[in-house]
Amino acid sequence: MNRSERARVFPAGLFAAGLAILAYKALSLSLDVSGSMVLAWRFGLLDLDMLGILLGIGLLVALPRRLLRWPLKVALFLITVYYAVHTVVLLELDEPMSLFDLGRYLPEWGVVQSFLGPGTLLVVLLLVGSLLLDRRLGRGQYLALAAIAPVLFATGWMLTSQAPSDIRKYSLLQLGRVAEAWTQSAPAATYTPGQRAYYATAAAPPAEIPEGRPDIILLIVESLSSINSLRTSGALDLVPQFDSLSRAGTLFPNFFANHAASEGGIIALLSGFPPLHYPTASPLMFDEFATQQAVIHDYVAAGYELEFLTNADLSFIGLDRYLEGLGVHHASGRDEVEAFRMAPRIVQDAPSDRHLYREALRRVDARRQADAPWMLVIATASTHLPYTHPEDGPDTAEAVWNWSLERLGEFHDALASRGFLREGVLLITGDHRQMRPLSRDEIQRYGDSARARVPLLVIGQGVEPGHIDERWFQQADLLRMLPGVWQRERPLSPNPVWVERYNRIYGKVESINRFGVFDRGNGGRETFPVRVFGATLDWTGARPPGYRAIEARVHAQRSAHQFRRNGAGLGCASDLPGRSSAGDELASVAGRLEIIEPGTYWFRAAETAGLCLAVNGAWLIDQAPGAAPMQAPVELAVGTHVIELRYPAAGSGRPVLEWVVPGDLRWRWRTIPPGALELGSGSEMDTGKQ
């Protein structure tokens, strides 16, 4: 054996760790989905490309170049650690972990700790120990592994790209998304003032307040899922206590969550909108919806006092900012209630739901003599993953749900004994479906809509006990259409909307432009998928009946949210000559735009200055000073076109205009050159710099 052969030391321990992670992930997903190991091979194939990368880096480590050996080995170790973290989160929450997620959640160390069980230290020790396990390779072994690595990579990439989206999400490395993240995409149009005005007629109506303004308790049970209720789904019997309680009121088995995570469910319920992303917004959902008009504002206008109570951390991912933005009168969480601060912390670094219900009853008692109607929103935490029994029982789904729903039953009985349910209303639903892979039982029972199915139970004044109401209803319409609970013949939500969970992955916001629509006509078995891009909307498959009305409602919501986020703009169509809609003085300049190539041109201001921009008399941009830059397309033919700018006279001068021209594959924003743009003041024209 020569010297170079002796130097081929392969990091077999790290590669074996990666292989073990793949096997564990595949077996766990197969057991969750099918209850057996028959699908393990299918899930394992999705990460063959990752295995190929680990093998390839390992072979580079084995090269006889000592200067590169340890840097490459450390890089391989970090990649393996991230693979392990990604797998744990994926299996616990049924959602992939991105680096953006890590940045958001690591500061919430108390919550992160709840996911670190006794085996965490063992896994860490095994990963560190794998650094020390090497194997010397002969020349033939090295060449054989070098041939296998690209085959693994190519096979995994091909199988992942061809897998359905509900399977593909379980792959760590999705090269299509990596390529998308590293290429510049087309600019997305913002809504114009004219579009906002046009779609305003389709906007959701104000909330209908129940007759007599009863007190309302909205109880949001973490991960309460329809499939686990025998009375709701006819499938599993995991929550018999809930089924028993459901006979005390009216059960809606066709109730739909609008999102896969707690923040989306809370936004849908309290804001009264599916949590659709809108132009100029960031992916931080609580922050972006905190400034929007919400359905609970209509309850405040009707005299309601609003209160939010949870045993979780209010500051987690910005919930406190959202509630403050909505103007909730009183919001209390783990750190605001003395009894919570003194109690032991369980899952989500929160005290158990027993303490939450006790505090809620204390507040019910304190409201007995109040004149104003009251809405109390309660969000539980004890059934959050990973399942951890609050009182030393087994850490299984069955035991945790039994314990939690026993506490819920006690809470209901305490409300009934206090007389609350004679004049008030108790609404019980889930924030989202359980964060586990879809099982065969769910897919067979519900089809595509399985991921959105949560039950709704209504108990209280005027509600018929034991009734099952088969009408379709979604979270976003619950408080907006609450009187419809008592109006049996009235349609509620014939087309529930499911918003794909979006976040920043590979440096790019992923799935921010996708949602689906369910239709009662096919029982929700198939989704009607939609892609929104800026101010445009495209059905990527078949369209449901009444799709034009659905489109109008989506555009009305997104355009209103965009303008509310960025202000009302300057008021391009102001009737006051030389004035904005707020009465501020505007400078105005008109000119000519010379087009030598036909096609779609995109326009924006180069800075966040106030700007109104019209081309050929149509207002494209109405941007308030300091707001996120608006950008808009217009189709232009060869020739001369009329352009007009209005901007604050007291500002820093005329804004610099940028455009993207047809055929620019890189979608680069460039300052419009003087040869293409001539601007003047009044009848005087100039071709100088803007």
C-alpha cells in the first residue's frame, strides 16, 4: 500500500450517522402515515440526494490533503447536525425546519427546551463521537464509493422532483427550490388605487353581532383535530371525552382551519380573514396582520370588551404585538398571571391547562356584575407536541388528550354551574389540525381537505343540544357570521380557503404565493390550487363553481391589506388640484415615454418617496412617503406614451424612476435613461437627469 492509499481516511462515523438519520426518519414517517413500515422505502428515497452529498464530502475529506481535511470534516459534521435537527422538527411538527426558523425560535429557549427529551444528550454524544470513527479505504473501495455518490445524488434529486407536494415536503434538499432561491424572479405587481377601488365591492362584510350581545368564550384547543373524534369523523376514537361533551351543544363536523399553524389559526379566528400574504408584506404573519382591520373590531364597536388568555408565552413569535395591534383590551399569558408564574412548566414551557381553566373561571366570576358584553379568547397549550403528560402520566397521545379533555369537561361543567351557558355562548375549536403526517384514515375519509379539518362545538344560549350541523364553516367566518349558527337554512362557508404555510427557506420566502380552495360539491376531496403573484391570481388546475366571486374576495382582501399596511398613498385621484387627498401640496410633472420595443414594462420609484405615477392616464402607483416601494406593470406598444408624476412639494425633490424592460431575463431594475424619458413642468420639457 503506497502513501496516498494509506492517507485515504474516510469519516465513516459521520456517514453512518447520516444513514441512521435517514433510516429513522423514513421508518417514523411510514409508521405515522400507514401504521406499518411498508412505506419506509418511499420516504427513504427522498433523501438519497442528501446521502450522496454526505458521501461526496466524506470522500473529499479522505483525499490526502491535510490542510483541507479538518475544515471539510467540520463542515460535514455541521451538515449532519442540521440534518438531525431538521429531522426531529419534521417528525415532531410535520413541518420542515429552515435556517430562518432557527433564527426565530432559538431566542425562545424555554419553548425549544420542551422538545429536548432525555435522548437529546445521547444523540449529541453519538454525533460528537462519530467524528472519531474513521475507516481507511483502499483505492478500489474509494473509486467504488466515488461512483456511487453521484448516483445517489441524481436518483434522490429525480425522485424528489417527481414526488407529489405532500410527499416532497419531507425531503431535506429540494434542488428546484435551491435554484429558485439563487435566481432573480420577476417583480411582483402591487395593487393600484383603481384595483383597490374596483375590488372593494367584494370585500367581506362587517361582523354580524349575535342578538342580545351575549358574552362569548372562544376556546382554541391546541391541535384539536376532526379525525380523532369518532362523532365528527366516524373514524378514530382518540377523544371520547370531546364526543361526550359535544352532545351538550351543536357540533359542526365540517369546520375548516385556514392554516397549518397556530399563528394562522388565531389570525383567521380573530381577524376574520384567511391569512393570505399580500404585496409588500413580510413573512412574519402576526406582525403583518396586527395593523389590519379585524372582525373583532366590529365587536368592540358593538360594545364588547375583549380579553385574551393563554398559558403560553405571549411574546412567542410576536403574539403580543399582534394582540396589541388589534387593540385587545386585556391580554395575559404565562408571564403576566401570578398563578402561571408559580406553576410548574410543562410542554411549550407553559403551565398546564388546569391552571389556565382556573384562571379563566376566576375571570368569569369577576365579570358577573359587568354591564358591557364580554368576549374571552382562551388558547390552550397542554396538547402541543411533543406529548408530555402534565401530571406524571404516560407521555402518549391518548393519555395527554384524555387528561386535557377531562380538564375541558370540568371547565364546561363549572361554566354551567355558574349559569354562564344560559345567557352566554361557548365556542370550542382547534387552532389547526394535529401536526403529524396525514394518515391513510384521514385521506380516505376527507381527501385533500384532511389537512384543514378541525371540529367546532357551540354550546350555550339558544343552541340545540345533541345536534350535528353538516354545513361547511371556516375559521375566518366564525365570528363574522356567528348568528348563522342559529339560522339553520343559511349557507356559511361553501368554499373554505386553505393557506399554505410559508416561511423563508434557502434564503427565499417559500409557498408565500400558494393557497387552495375547497368546494362542497366534491366534498373537499380535491383542492382547487391557486397561485398569486403580486396582484395577479392564477388557478393552476381546474376552477371551482363560482370561481370569479372567490377571486374577487381574494383580491379585495389582499388589496385592502396592502394599502392599509402602506398608508392610503398620496391620493392620485384627488379632486383638489395640486393637492393630495390629505390636502398636502403636490408637485406635478408630465412628459413623454419613448418605447422602441413592445411588451410589459415594470415601474417603481428608486426610493421610498411619495409618488403617484400614471401612464397614458391610468394611475399605476400611489405610494405614501416612507411606505414600501410599489411596483406595477403596464403593456406598452412602440411609440410615444404620456407619463405623469405627482410627489410631495415639500419633499426631497422629484423621485427617480426605475424600470424593468421586456426581455431582461435577470429582471434588473435600472434607472430610466434620459433618451427614453422626457419630463418637464407644465409646457416646458427637459431631458436632463431626473
